[in-house]
Amino acid sequence: MTEYPLTEQDDYTPPEVWGWDKKSGGKFEDINRPVAGATHDEKLPVGEHPLQLYSLATPNGVKVTILLEELLDCGVDDAEYDAHLININDGEQFSSGFVAVNPNSKIPALMDHSTSPPTRVFESGAILLYLAQRFQKFLPVDPAERPECLSWLFWQVGSAPYLGGGFGHFYNYAPTKMEYPINRYAMEAKRQLDVLDRRLAENEYISGDDYTIADMAIWPWYGRMVQGKLYDAGEFLQVSTYKHLKRWADAIDERPAVQRGLMVNRAWGPPQRQLRERHDASDFELKTQDKIGGDDSVE
Ligand SMILES: N[C@@H](CCC(=O)N[C@@H](CS)C(=O)NCC(=O)O)C(=O)O
């Protein structure tokens, strides 16, 4: 192994006390803040259905729209929902209305108006679990099987920040390419991909024989990564070596509910794949961006 060379960029001496006195650079410099709470007063819209989702079609956002569309495909009519677009680049996650649903100011966030008072749920993993429990689908009932599903669900929630906030941030979004963090997170990203590849060598789905919320949580991150659709890093991480993970990712990609879930609250890419707001199942046919035209993309 070669000795790691210190570049000028790495040679930073932190001050005694960190201060928010200069822009960090990079894609999120205008929205990141060191404090929580609302920046402005604004109510959230509320549609007709009991389930109101406030989201954006990022990997964390599509976990939930995939589950909702899967539930509807299973005939669970009570899973009909309104999905409102939250433009995180414009700071809409910092409105007083959004902060009341998610004090952590991150999409996705859900309100369930079928309860009295309405129930708020934030954190994508908690939303998946809430909906799976409420509709008794995509979560094993057998006490011997449920822990495996929950273990992988929580594995995703704990692991993906290394893939996104770590690898993706430094490989894709940071203002300069720095060897130390890219190395550190590429190593961890590859280790995680191998964890999944080994699991899927012996199981059709993440949790075993059945497709569950664990697959829906993991696919938008690791499935998209192994398909070369995340951070343009397929070659860099040599994702084609994870053959079992690729087999699983391609199978899930073919599911109609997954394809619809990817479109909801999407405000970039081909206009026919963008359903920025979803209020009815017919919206996929009638309200995509190519049909209604309108604003520029979120990115
Ligand atoms: N652990 C959270 C992460 C959610 C998250 O990071 N959301 C991002 C988009 S993918 C967000 O809303 N970012 C806005 C911000 O950081 O201000 C979850 O799984 O729901």
C-alpha cells in the first residue's frame, strides 16, 4: 500500500470553535444550515385522501411512493394518496407546515388523516413500517421471519448515509475531488454492495422468499447503484461484479408499481416520467409534465 500523500487541500487546521461564516461550496451550500426549525410560515396543502405525502423523488422519497403504488396494485384501496412536491432546493422543507410534520426538515413526510387526531410519520423507514403494519402487507407476520425483514430495513437506514452523504457527496457533489474521503467511502460503499450481493446469492429477495419493505428501502439506493444509475459511479465502483444484486435490482425495476413510484414527485428528467403532484391513479396518464407543461425542473 502506498503512503497517503497530504495535499494542500487536506491540510486544514480547525479553529477552536466552528463558525458558520463562509459557504461550504458544493451542491447543497444554499440549503444546509447548522440549526433546525422553520424559516418561514407556510401551511402545507391537504388533498382529499387520508394519506398525505410530502416528498420528492429522491431515493428516500421513492421508497414510500413505491410502497403506496404496490399496495394499490394489491387492491388496498385505502392506500390511495395525495403526493405533494417539496422542492428541497428552494427550502420548502423549512416551512412551518413541513416542520410540524417532520421536525428534521427532510423528505419524505407523511400525514395520516384517517386517525383522530391525524398521525404524523417522518423518516422513510418509519413510514414504510407504519404503512406495512397498517395495511398488513409486505412485512412478514411470522415471528421467525419478521426480524430478518426489520433487520435489513434498519440496515438500510443506517447504511445509506455512507453511500449518499459519504460516497455520493464526495464523489459527486463536493466542490473539489478529495482523495481521502472518496477512498474512505468508496471502500465502505463496496463493502455494503458485497453484503447485499452475498445475501442475494442465497435469497431471491432481501428478507428471504418474499418481496417486502426491506427490498423497497434498499432498491432505490443499492439497486440503482448497481444498475449504474446513481452518482454516475458504475465504472468507478465496478458495480457489474455484484451479479446477484444486479439480478435482484433488474427484477424489481420491472415491477409496474416501482415504475410508477419513480415518477411521483419527480421534477427532473424526461417530462413523460415526471408526475410532480399525484392526487389520483389517473394522473399517471393525464398529468405528467409532457401533458401539462409548466415549470423548470428542480435540479
Ligand atoms: N433518514 C432520512 C433521510 C431523508 C433525507 O435525507 N432527505 C433528503 C432528500 S433525499 C432531504 O430532504 N434533504 C433536504 C435537506 O437536507 O435540507 C429518511 O430516510 O427519511
